[in-house]
Amino acid sequence: MSQPALFTPFVIRDITFRNRLWVSPMCQYSVEKRDGVPTPWHTVHLGSMAVGGAGLVMTESTAVEAIGRISPEDTGIWNDEQRDAWKPIVDFITSQGAVAGIQLGHAGRKASIYADWNFPGAQGTVPDQEGGWQTVSASATAFDGYLPADELSIADIDALVETWAEAARRSVEAGFTVIELHGAHGYLIHQFLSPLSNLRTDEYGGPLESRARLLLRIVTRVRETIGEGIALFVRVSATDWVDGGWNEAETAKVADWAHAAGADLFDVSSGGNVTGVKIPVGPGYQVPLANFVKQHSHIATSAVGLITTPELANEIVEDGRSDAVFIGREMLRDPHFALKAAIELGAEIDYWPSQYLRAKPKPTA
Ligand SMILES: Cc1cc2nc3c(=O)[nH]c(=O)nc-3n(C[C@H](O)[C@H](O)[C@H](O)COP(=O)(O)O)c2cc1C
């Protein structure tokens, strides 16, 4: 029997992924010391999914600077202490045969918010006296329910591009071989891309080329910094789900520009920049967006969003609607989802962990 498409290897530059079933970035809000340094929780959480057979294990959105954290409890990679704490986590993921990826993020006007469960009932921006901070964005606007951001000056933007590049340098030093720039879900890069949050009249606002300038500058500098062998992904929201907002046609154009600047794959998600929109949520609901970008650009894509069965994940790759799939919540329910998917799809894999061999289902004759 031939190998199911989901379990065929995928190569980007010097990186070979053992399969196309990948762990989606997921914030854990678990840095209790609020210093951005990953903890034993991150080791076990990410490590378990590497043991569980995923091809790529991606960290949560990890801040490129302190004020870029979504919550004060986010991980970061803006200093050497953080880099050094990531290293053993990367080493473990890699020792299990998975590729280790880091999602670099800056939340912009959506930063400094309360972590999900640490402050029950608390919503919106964390005030200064509780360890929050003034946020920044493309324009001095607020995300619904949050405090307004300060508009970044041109000098601030220049510095920020270098901040992303420095975070990418530290990521490579920690051993990550996939770097993903978080350009989705209404965070800083998305705030620049979307005309709904970017009201600038300088070279970073207005026409598409200008709104995309920050992303493209970051892609260029990060590629220069990480060298040619490392894979560079961009997570995008392909649409704001509202007329007059950012959309899939613009996403596909920017995908080609980003590809030319050194990006290898667009990880296609959606939404997050404006509230009150109608999203047709259902199994694989964002796959058509990934497929659109794939059909209308020259970059590889991945799909994400309510892909919870091995069959659906395999079909998406087999039909060529995207090159790989990211799995989020199903991985939390079952960190060994990839091993089980291999059994269910009849894939031949040689990375069932030796320690768990006695639990491997026997083929039925
Ligand atoms: C607990 C949690 C944390 C998340 N954090 C991030 C994140 O750090 N970066 C990101 O791009 N998406 C984040 N997401 C979105 C997921 O990566 C994924 O796109 C989304 O959950 C849809 O996929 P799923 O239906 O397989 O869960 C998060 C989702 C969850 C459930």
C-alpha cells in the first residue's frame, strides 16, 4: 500500500519534515515569573507532541520584545537568558525526530492583556500598576475593548525590523530550524496589512505595497540574518471576514512578494483584527483560504482550523489544497495524535518511540 500523502516527507531548503502533520502554535500563558523565559511546562507540553510523532513542533507566539507579548505570561526571545532556556527544549524536540519551529510574534495593539485563566473575569488591557504596558501599533487606534495604542514612528519601525532580526538570530542560536513570523490574528504585522487598522498616510499606509512594507522588510532582514538553510514561514490571516478589510486576493499578492523576499511557506489562518464579524466556522473552514493562496501565488501553504481527523488532514494534502496541515486543539486533547493518525491511515512510520513500542497496536490480519 502506498504511503498516505500526510505521511510523506516534505523538504524546505535544508529541512526535512518526516510528515506533514504539524503542531500549531498555541499560547500557554505559563511564564509565571513574567520574564519571558520558557519553563518545564513548555518542555513537557512541546516535548510530548514531538514524542507523539508530529513532523513539526511549533512554539507558542514568542515575543520579539517585552511590549510585544500578548500577556505578561508569554514566552519571549529578546534576550540571551530566554534563548538559553529554549535550547534544551529544542534539543529534546529534535532528538525525537521532529523539526523544532518558533513562532515569533509582536501583539502590537493587542498586547498587554489578561491571560485566559489567571485573572478570572478580567478583560482587556492590563493596566501599568498590574504589570501591563502602553501598546504600539500602525496607528493610534484601539482593538475593541482594549486601550488605544501609540502610533509607531518611522524610527520606531526601523528599530523594530532589527528587533525581529535579532529574535530570529537568537532562535537559530537556540537550534530552531523553522522560524515563523506571526502576521495573523490581528497582531502587529496584521495591523499594518489591514486597511481597517492601518490609517497611516506615509510609506507604511495606504496602497497594498505600503501596508505590506513592514512585513516585507522583516522577511528580508530575517532571511539575511538566518542564512539560506533555515525555513521561514509567515502565518497570515487571509481575510478580516468583512467587506473593505484585508482579503485573500491581497494575501496571495503579498505571498508572492514575501516569497521573493525569502519566505518559504504561508501558514494560512483568518480573522482576529476586528470583532463582530461572521466567520463560517466548521471542519476545515479555512482550507479554501489556504487553497486560494496556493492557487494564486507561488509559495507553499499550510492549512489550519478545525482539522480534527486523520482522514480530513490526509485529504487536504492529498488533493493538493495545501502542502501540510497544522493541528491545534486536537493536539492538546491528544499529544500523540500523529502516531494514532499513522495507524489509522495505515502509514508505515519508523518513529514510534521505542519506549512506547509495547503499546503499538498490532496490525490486524
Ligand atoms: C490555547 C490556544 C492558544 C493559541 N495560541 C496561538 C498562538 O500563539 N499563535 C497562533 O498563531 N495561533 C494561536 N492559536 C490558534 C491555533 O494555532 C489554531 O490556529 C486554532 O486553534 C485553530 O486550529 P484548531 O482548530 O486545530 O485548534 C491558539 C489556539 C489555542 C486553542
